[in-house]
Amino acid sequence: MNITLRVWRQANGAAKGGMQTYQLADVSPDMSFLEMLDLLNEKLTIEGIEPVAFDHDCREGICGMCGVVINGSAHGRSASPVPTTTCQLHMRSFADGATIDVEPWRAGGFPVIKDLVVDRTAFDRIIQAGGYISVNTGSAPDANAAPVPKVKADRAFDAATCIGCGACVAACPNGSAMLFTSAKITHLAMLPQGQPERWSRVKGMVAQHDAEGFGGCTNIGECAAVCPKGIPLDTIGQLNRDLMTSLFKSDGK
Ligand code: SF4
Ligand code: FES
């Protein structure tokens, strides 16, 4: 395949950025999108041009590190028949001769660090604000010592599959991180271990979400449409129910 890439280049967060056009030949349809960017970077390096900075790690849809906006959609959702991560998107999703725009996540809570890399430490701070349980560690408890109804276990597991990629934020017109935050809250709210801090957790995490500059949810649903892990929109309903309940309850925190 021969493709034309228009890639966002920005030296650092304070610098002015812009789209740069590159021609790339001999792209295999079986390459992942990141392998195609590797090919671009090899070419740029040979030509003495600074390679494009982008985030990645596992390259198998698990870690949540990768993520760019491709042709205006997070993780290239518009090119893929199913939601996927950028590392699991393949070049066969594009036509030979295509022009492909590649940009970083754009949201108030995700400032650009360089090129396609954004600062997602806001997600870490949201988790630090309550996305954990406090327990005295000791020997491992017996399996099934705390029975969990299957429906709740399944819902907790599904919510726990969020990989923290940030596509939901990039897709949301409000730059909201409610799908991410609600996935963490729903995961712990379904389990017995999550009950002692349930009400302080939701208040703390939502307050941190807002403090980080993410917008509010207005039920548009773009987040769930691009989420590579299928986190459903009704987890935000769970967050809202827990937040309302927390206003009438106290766990002393
Ligand atoms: S909710 Fe989905 S899109 Fe958002 S961070 Fe988690 S896995 Fe990524
Ligand atoms: S590089 Fe790990 S999810 Fe894409």
C-alpha cells in the first residue's frame, strides 16, 4: 500500500503544533497502525528528521498506553468494524492510496507533551482519589470466602476491563472522563470488598475528575461507541446513582 499521512507535530506542550504531510510506500495491509508508524519513523530517521513521538507498550490491546485520533475518530473507530485499540487496528482497514490524519487525544484534561503523546496522569490522580480498597494485608484469604452473586461478579468484571486508554475522553465533545471514572466506581461498587469506602470513593473520584478539567456527561454516548473494551454507558448511570446516594450517607471519610 502507498499512503499519505498527515501527522500532528508539536515539539512540546508550549510550542505551536501543526499537521505535517509524509508519503509512505510499501505499507503491508497486515501491519498494525503502530507498525506503520514504526515504518514512518524509520524513514524519517534515515532522512535525518525527528521521529514522531507516540505512546505504546503491549501492542496487544491490554495496557491502554496507545491511542491516537485517526481521521477524526479515537483509535480509528471510523475505519474499524468493531471498537479496537490503535495497536490492534490494521492497515487493511484503509484503502491503498488513502490519506490518513493522525492527531493526539484532544481534551482539557490531557495536555499534549509531544507530537501524539499526551499527559494522562490525570487518570492516576482520579484513581488515587478513591479507586482502591483499604485492607490489612496478611495471608491470602480462602477462595470464595466472600461469595459474590454471579450477576454482580460479571458486572464488576466487565467494568474492570477498562484499560485506561482515554479514548472515551477524546471522543466526548465535552472532554468528559465519566466513562473511565464510572468503570472504576462500578467495578468496586459491585463487590463486598468495595462497600466500606463506597460513598467516600464516589465523592472523591468525581471531585478529582472535575478538578482535572474534564467536562460533564450529557449522555451523548460517543465514549461507549469508541471504547475498545465495551464499557457500557449505563456504568455512568451507576456512578450517578452512587453519587446521589453518597450525599445522604457517610462512611466517616
Ligand atoms: S472506559 Fe473504555 S475508552 Fe475509556 S479509558 Fe476505559 S477502556 Fe479506554
Ligand atoms: S499498546 Fe497496549 S493497548 Fe495498545
